[in-house]
Amino acid sequence: MYRIRMSVSFTFPACHTCSAPSSALWTVHLSPEMCAASKVPLVSAPPPENNAPDGHRASEGNPRPSKDAPGRQRVPADLRVLVVAAFVIAAGYGVVAPVLPQFATSFGVGAAAAGAVMSAFAFMRVAWAPVAGPIMSRIGERRTYLTGLGVVAASSAATAFAPDYGLLVVLRGLGGVGSVMFSVSAMGLIARLAPPTIRAKVSGYYATSFMLGSIMGPVIGSLTAAWGLRAPFVVYAVALLLAIVVAAWKLRPAPPVTSTGSVLLPMKFSQALGVGSYRSLLLTSFVHGWANLGARVALIPLLAAALAVSVGAPEQGFGSGSSIAGIALGIFAGGSAVSQMVFGGLSDRWGRKPLLVAGLGLSAVLTGLVGYSPGPWAFWGLCLLAGLSTGLYTPSMQATLTDVVGSRRSGGNVMSAYQACADVGQIVAPIVLGTVVDVTGFGVAFLISGGLLAVAGVVFLLTPKASFPTSA
């Protein structure tokens, strides 16, 4: 193929098959090979700059950053809708989470049975993940997303009128089915609709919005709890219905998946396993679920209670175990939210691997130290730093996943497997680490979580840079 590089004083769009950004410097491919979609000679822009994500190189000869350069390109309107919906969904879940155990025990069951209600949700997320992937590949990301939200909304509304404990467990399980459907399809929509140069930025915005919603949810829930234990479930259902209406109105479907033209057949799980960065990502997803979803939520309240006793804190009010835990969880979430906003865009510029390795390494050290906090203030400081370090690598995790799948095909099975690994870690960690705490104390339990994060960081360090796909 012969190539002629020329400078022009005007701009025009590149062939949509190339997905190239507009630029004043173009490479025109003069060849018998024609664009499969438009049947015209293929026109594409020069490769991106050296500071683009792994596997990318930048346009030479134009020192001025274009409006489409990483970090400057605007987030598409439909993805902004997805980000707002993430806040509404997380806030709604935060409304029901604090009252759910009490609601379960109101049916005359014990603490273990109340815990089973929580486990039913997580268990069905894992069990339904292998099904959610093929559904998404068959009916598309948008329909799967809206269907998942609808299932959660319906189950939440029905929960408000549950007459007995057995039906409550069933309805929470259905909520888990819907949850994994909209979670996986949201990742698919980001992969298909986000411009390749800002994938990590969009992933960071989405995760931050979800995190902020989870912070605000319990605050709203404390107000609705005055209306009774059933009212929060109605509030959650209404919030989800609003999210469904807005998403159905504003969220455009991803391009159809075909075997010809500019899109490809859905990616198989076996294909993704052939990519080194995806194999590393599955391990990291499990570790992230273990350390930052399961262990954090399960152990931080227990450690906070132990610290309160050690310093002679009051049983209620500021300084009590519950207030120490609430502040710690809020600080962790806030630090992670701020960090993701910053490092999401940097991942698009510097590449995925450096931030994954650095973030996992820092998170490993800080998580291991949390268990040895001498008092509440040190505990809060370590939780803040641990949250910041978590936000350093999480946008790069999601962006790496979307890089593997690309924007021209669906990857339901690939994304659902990634999500299932995190869910398994979230379920297993409280059980294992709870036993460790009973036998050895908090220090060893947090060291185990830190050690797993360190292993994940080393695995990514040893993952060849060439195995990180170029954005497509």
C-alpha cells in the first residue's frame, strides 16, 4: 500500500471505518483496497502522540493540541446521561441499604437470616452474570441496560409490599439479576460510545458519580426512614423509574453488530483470554472486589468499634464506633471519587499500565497499614490515602476492559466475566477475613488484602506493554 502524506489548510472528517480524529495533516491511502463501508479510498489521520495510551503514537508536526486531543475532547451527551443515571441508581441503593437488615428482622428472623437477604442479591449477581453477557450481545447494550433498571425498579417496588420473609429473599434475588444486567451493559455502552481517547476519563466520571451517589444515599435514607421501613424501597423504585425515562429518551443505541462493514462480531470470552492484559484484569477485578468492596465494608465498621473501645469513646454520638466507621467510609469514598476524576484523564494520556501498577502498589501498602491504626485520627488519615490510591487505578481498569473489547463490537461475555470476578471477591472476603479477625486480629486481615493488591500490581507490572490493546 502506497501512502502520500500531505498538509492541507482545511479539515474534513475521516472515514468512519478508521474512527480517526479530524486533523490538518492526513494520510491518504492510494491503493486498490477500498473502504469496506463507503467504497471510497480510505482516508485516515496520523497516529496519536507518544503520550497517548499504551500502543498509541501521536501526530507529528502539529505541536498545538487539537480539540479532540486526550483530555480535551468532550464527553458525548448520551454518556453524560449515563453518568447522571449512575448517581441516581447508587443514591437509591444507599437509601435502602441501611434499613434492609432491620426490615428483614421485622419478619421475626435472626441476624443470620437477615444476612441471607443481603447475600441473595450478591449471589444472583454472580449467578446471572454468565446469562447477562449473551443477553447483551443479542439485544444490545441499551435494551439490556433499560431492562436491568426495570427489573430492579419492579423488585424494589414489590419489596415495599412484601408480606413475608421468603418473598423478601426472592425479590432481593431478582434485584441482583437486574443489577448485573445494567452494570455490565453500562460498561458496554461506555466501550461502544466513548471516544477512544477519553475512555478512562469517561470511566472515571461514571465511577465517581456512582461513588458520590453511594455517599448521598444513606443521608437521604435517614430522612425517608422516618416514614417507615417500607418507604425507602418506594423511593428507590421511583428514582429508578426516573432514570429509565431519561435514559430511554436521551441514550442512543450503540451501532448494530454485524460481520461486515465497520463493526465486528461479538467478542468471545476465549478471544479475550488470549489478551494478556485481560487475564491480568480478571485477577485485579477479583482483588478489587475483595479489598475495596468486601473487606472495606465488612471490616472497617468492626475495626472502628474496636478503636472506639480502646480510646474509651462514648457508645453514641461523635467518637462512637458507628460515627468513626461512618466518617471512615465517607472519607474513603470521597478520596476515591476525587482521585478518579483526576487520574481518569491522565490514564488516557499516560497509558493504562503505569497508573495500574502505581495505584495497586500504593493501595497495597496503605490497606495493609489500616489494620494497625493506633487511633481514630490515624485510621481516618489512612482511609483517606487508601481511597485516593484506589481512585488512581480504577479508571484504568475499566478503560483497559473497554480497550480489549473495542468500540466496533459487543463483548457481553467478556464484560460479565470481569464483573463476576469482582462480585465473587466481594462475597468471599467478608467470610474469610471475618474468620481471620476472630483468630488473629485486624492487622493480619488487612495485610492479606494488601498482599493481594500487591500481587495484582506485580502481575500488571509483568504484563507486556504490547498486550495492552490500542484504542479502537
